[in-house]
Amino acid sequence: MSSSDMKIITVIGSGLIGRSWAMVFVSGGYSVKIYDNQPGQSANAITEIRKQLEELEEAHMLRGDLTSKQQLSLLSSYEDLAPALEGAFFVQECVFEQLEVKQSVFQDIERLVGKEVILSSSTSCLVPSKVFSNVQSRSRCLVSHPVNPPYYVKLVELVPHPETATAVMDTTHSLMTKVGQAPVRLMKEIDGFALNRVQAAIIAESWRLVQDGVISVKDIDLVMSEGLGMRYAFIGPMETMHLNAPAGLEDYMKRYGEGIQRILTSFGPVPHFSGSEGAKSVVNEMCELIPNDQQHLSARMERRDRLLMGLAKLKKEH
Ligand SMILES: NC(=O)c1ccc[n+]([C@@H]2O[C@H](COP(=O)([O-])OP(=O)(O)OC[C@H]3O[C@@H](n4cnc5c(N)ncnc54)[C@H](O)[C@@H]3O)[C@@H](O)[C@H]2O)c1
């Protein structure tokens, strides 16, 4: 496929993630066709995106070189699948996280596009070999797993199906880089991919420490936001270790490896996250800090997104 044929991307499903992907792709100058099977939903998505792009422009946080008006002119909405897919070289699926729904969506898409069109899923928890099991030509399939909200948090995990062609991983990696995301490649599929596996490990130990009465909910969150997170926003755990000993990673492990192994063997079993008395008490403690009503949660979500926007700006400058 020549680069002149690689101008149109179709986004399937126009909820939270579909809208974000559309914004990311138009920021890179691609034409984006949005399709949703709920009547009016894809048109509503464009109205919502317009609002967001204008706000971002005003806050000098609009991504890419185009104005919000130029970016909006690249968007179109569809209620029929066939015209939505016409001319696309890349399809990003963002429908509900239900295996059967995704499998049937990809089956429908495959009937309407050529074999060279890349089929990419936003799934957070389903492995590619399941998502694409009904697709005949699987070498063009992969998962491109974003992190919410993808406009500020740029990581995308590219996860291959066992049959995915290397060229498809390469093209997707280039596309994601071109639109300003930060793609990482998994060499093979695994439940939870990389991000959610690391996240699950952090959640489990945080939960155990609170439930076992070692630390409060408030303070374990500070361990991350004022401690580990300060470094992790810029350098990962591997580089952190490499820089935390005079002679790098090997030296670090000579000094601290045994301690880390001892701590790891003291980790408890996988906690019960709901139903038990312990779980209820963790939830209550959290709700005392931030009540779980819409007003409080929305205010904290807005704060989170504002802070992420500031951090994205800072990272851009470094
Ligand atoms: N929300 C997150 O934090 C997050 C993060 C990373 C990945 N994801 C993944 O992204 C995907 C979408 O999640 P979301 O949060 O945007 O969900 P959502 O519920 O906000 O949106 C889903 C959209 O898909 C549409 N849809 C459902 N079935 C469809 C079909 N058959 N054809 C066309 N459109 C259809 C719905 O009308 C809805 O607009 C999921 O696979 C999810 O796991 C979500």
C-alpha cells in the first residue's frame, strides 16, 4: 500500500475510547470516519469532539499542527458500516468489551474490506487470538490497547495475534508514532498484556497492605503519587534501578536483589476485592476520603484530567 492510500482511518464505536482515538488520529492529519450502531451516537460524538477540540485549542493543548477547525473538517459520522469502511487502510475497533460483540463486528468488517486493511482492536482484557477467531485473514490483525484518556496518556500496547505479520506491527507502530502516541510492542499475547499485569501487581500489594492494617488508604496512595510515581512519570522501573546504584543494574541487584526476593516471598495470596469484611473496610475508608457520589467523583475526575494535561505538557517540554 502506498502512503497516498493511507489517509483514511475508520473508528468503530464512538464511546469514550472511540472519540479519543478519533481526536488522536485527526490531530495527525488523518481523515477519520466514525461508525456506531446506535442511531445518532456517531453524530453526537462529533458534537462532543468539537467541544473538546475548541477547549483544547483555547488552553493551548491541542495536539498536532492543524487548527481545531481543520481537525474537525477531517471527521465524518456514519450509521452504515459499508460507507464508513470505504477507503480506510486502518480500522480501530472500540465497541463494548464483550467477546461475542467484537468477534461479530470483525466478521462484518472483514466482509467489507480488502485483505490489506489493518484490523486493530482497543480491547483492554481480551487476547487477540480470541478477538479475531472469526476473521479469515488474521495476519493483518492486532490489538492496539490505549490507556484512558489516550489524548494525554500516550502509551499504546501493540499486541500481536500468533499469526500477525511483522509488517502489520511495523505499520501500526509507525502510525501511532506519527500521531504522537507512544507505542510499545509485545512479542506475544498474554492475559492483561503488560500494563494491566503491572497494574494488577500494584493493586494487589496496595490492597493487602491496607487490609492487613499496615497502612491507610490515603497513605498508600501517597506512596505512589509522592514517591514511586514521581520517577515513573519519566523513567520506568528498569532505568530507576539502573540509576539507583553507582555501577548500574547489575550492581543494584548485587546490593538489593536478595532483599527484593525476600520481600517478594512474603507477599500474601491474591486478595478478595469484594464480598469480604476486609474488602468492605477498604472501600469504606476510600469513600470517607472521596464519597462515591457523582458530584465528588466527577470533581476528582476533572482534577485528574487537568493534572494529566499539565503533566503531558511538562513531558512534551523535556
Ligand atoms: N474506558 C477505558 O478506560 C478503556 C481503556 C482502554 C481500552 N478500552 C477498551 O475500549 C473499548 C471501548 O470502551 P469504551 O470505554 O469506549 O466503551 P463505551 O461503552 O463508552 O463505548 C462503546 C461504543 O460502542 C458502540 N457499539 C457497541 N456495539 C457496537 C457494534 N456492534 N457496532 C458499532 N458500535 C457498537 C456503543 O454504541 C458505544 O458508543 C473496550 O473494548 C474497552 O475495553 C477502554
